[in-house]
Amino acid sequence: MSARPRSARHWRRRLPWLLAIAAVGLLGAWQAPRLFPAGGDAAASLQVPVTPALLARGESLARMGDCVACHSAPGGEPFAGGLPLASPIGVIYSTNITPDPDTGIGGYSLGDFERAVRRGVTPDGTPLYPAMPFPSYARVSDEDIAALYAYFRHGVAPVRQDNRRTGIPWPLSLRWPLAYWRALFAPTPAQALAHAPGYEDPVVARGAYLVEGLGHCGACHSPRALTLQEKALHDDPARRFLGGGSADGWVAPSLRGEALTGLGGVSEDDIVRFLGTGRTDTTAAFGGMADVVQHSTQYVGDDDLRAIARYLKTLAPAREEAPFVADPAVAQALRGGDASARGAQVYVDSCATCHRTHGGGYAQVYPALAGNPAVNGDDPSSLVRIVLNGAIMPSTRGAPTQFAMPGFGDRLSDAEIADVVSFIRGSWGNRGAAVGVAEVRRLRAKLPAQTPIQGVIDPRTAADLGAAVPADGTGEVPTATH
């Protein structure tokens, strides 16, 4: 039988589905203007008097929201967009939010700005993908929205740069279904305010406002449903909010009170120190959290950092865990020359110089592995990723020295990495499960090339450090390596 009849039957079987999809698409396109009419919120369209104090407040709020991290591409201008954001349906590129009148938000009224930030709809009625965390920003107050608007309209340099089309294939690229997603899962500002829990302690209340709103911590640290919404936007009886999630290939651990894998064993002072400097005596920021500290939380005032920490310490654990209890057996074996355990010899050769035979590391320099929540979590992906590609601490005003761990993916096999990660997860009192070779192989295939120790200063880091970036955009990142 020839291929032609098979091809004909193939299309005949699929034609009804294709017609149905096309009909739904046309119906959605016809209904879209009714779902999201153009124009901003008339109630928020008043002119805002711009003062130096308002601009300073808006800049501080933009830091809190970490707007520069998503709306700036490496090698590009701050806030000009173009950063690729991976999503389950394809690549989304961040937009230009400089006050350029043609390609940015220079033509936005306050109402237009409010509608985009808190409701996820552009002035022409186009719904935004929830890569923009408008479900969290619905919690932001009118006064803070006005300050942000003043800053982005009058405190940011305009950049003419067209927004990039998404890399999402049709029909997933149709935007009108987002109307229903938004109606189901994104609260209005009034709903966000009404549903937010109340707190007697004003410091805790301030922390809740920052964490749930501009901080949008749940975007990474809360689990998501199959329909991709966060399972909770504020503390809930099921304890899902901030119960752990993932972002850009990194595991975002629970920020609740779990004794081993959450913040149960972390003091309020250490949370403040971590957010302000990116490190404590036992741990350091890595992955996406390093960017958050670098571009956002190191600039947040001490009072607000204290409020965030105090609020996080009120969150009950999502699951009950026994606390970490140190076990000296492995350290004693290694000091005695016994490296016979699976992965022990690789650890001695490649890790012990910095993290030490007792797994305690060096305070403020190399993180402890013993008792580390990232080591003890159910998902070992972050630990495997760091061993493969390395990691660099953020350089902050409070801790400017930037220590780095080189990647070992170029000289350790998948089996050796599985062995050493399993050794780390099961030593010194850690209770993480062993890691298989197949898991390492899968993660290696998904990761980009090994992170270099000498990096490139992108405009966000240059602005943070007050550094002068050469015309070609390159420069050495100050580091101290093993």
C-alpha cells in the first residue's frame, strides 16, 4: 500500500480535532476583547506628584521586588527586558519596562501600570503570562504601586528595545485562555487583601506583606499544581505556602519550620544575615537565591529583613522531622585513613580540603555539608548540579569577598558523582537518600556548560557593585577559589 492513502487517512482522523482547535481559537479571539477590555484602572489614573522621596521609595521597592533580575538580559541594559524565562510550555522573554514611549512603558498611565503589575493585563487588553508574578503582586498596596510607577517612569533611563516574541508554539501561544486561568487562580487586589491572614505583631505583619507581595517568595518556594498556579499565596491550614518548590532547575527548599529541611534549625538572626550578605557561618546562597541576594535583599533595610525573618519563623512545619543530630563516626573514619565507604575516597580527594572531614566547612567561607537542608532534602538535584557545574557566592556590601566552588563534571564520571553525593547525603548525621547514576546522567544532560570561575559582570551586577563595565560588557568577577 502506498504512503499516500495512509497520509490521507492520517489527516481524515485528525481533521475533526484540528477544526475543533481552530474553532475554539476563533471563539477565544472573538471573546478576548470582552474578557480583557483595553485601558487601565480609571480609579488609579490620577497624576502622581514626583518628589525625590517618592523616587527613592520606588527604587527601594523595585529592589525588594527584584525587578532588575527578570527584566534585564545579560549584556543588555537594565530593565530593557529580553531575558529568556523557561516555562513548561516554552520560552517567555521578559519585557522592556523602561520609560521608552514606543517599546517600553513610557505611555503607561498609573492605571495602566497598576493593571499590569497587580492584575496581569497590558493596556491593550493582552493578558500576561504568570511568569510575571502578578498573583503575588496583587498584595502590593496602592501607595507602593504609585511609588513604583513614579520610579519606573522618572527614575529609570529609557531604552529603545523591542520586546521579543515568545518561543511558545501554537496553540499554546494563544493568550485568551489566560483569562480563565487568571479568574481561577489570580486574586484581585481586594481579594488578596481580604484573604491575607492578620497578625497582632506589626513586625510579623510587615514581614508577611513583604514575603507574600513584592518579595513573591512563593513563586519559587511554594509547590505548584498541575495547572501551574502556586498551591497557596499566603499561610494556609494545609501548610503548602512556602513548603518547597523549584525554579530554573534548582530546588527551592521549604521556608517553613521543618527541623531538618526547612528553617526550624535556623535562627532569626541567621535569616537576617543570610538575606543581607548571602552567607552565614554554616551556609551560603547559590543558584537563583544568589541572584536574589545579589540584586535584591542585600539592599533591603535591616528593619524589613528582621520583619521577613520573624514572619518566616512563625510558619509551622509542613511535615514533622527529627532535628539534625551530629554523628562523628564518618569523621573519625576519615581521620583514621579509612575511606572505604562508597564515595569516601572521592570526597577526600575533591571535597575535604574545603568542607573538611567532619563536613563542617569553614565559617563564612565554605558552607557546612553536615546538617545542611539542601543536602538532606528529598530531591538531590541542586547538590548534583553544584558538584557538576560549581557555584559562586554573591558579592555583597556586607560580605564583598566572593568565594567559588569549581565544577567537577569535567573530571568526575557520573558514577563517581553519584557516589560522592550519596556519601555526603548519608554522612555526619545527614539523612538524605542515596543518588543513582541514572539521576546524575539525566541532570548532566540538561545542564549548560560548566560555570567558569572567571565570570562576566552583567549590567545588574555592575549596578549593584557600582562597577564600571568595559564597553564590551566583560570584566572579572572577584573570586577566591579552592
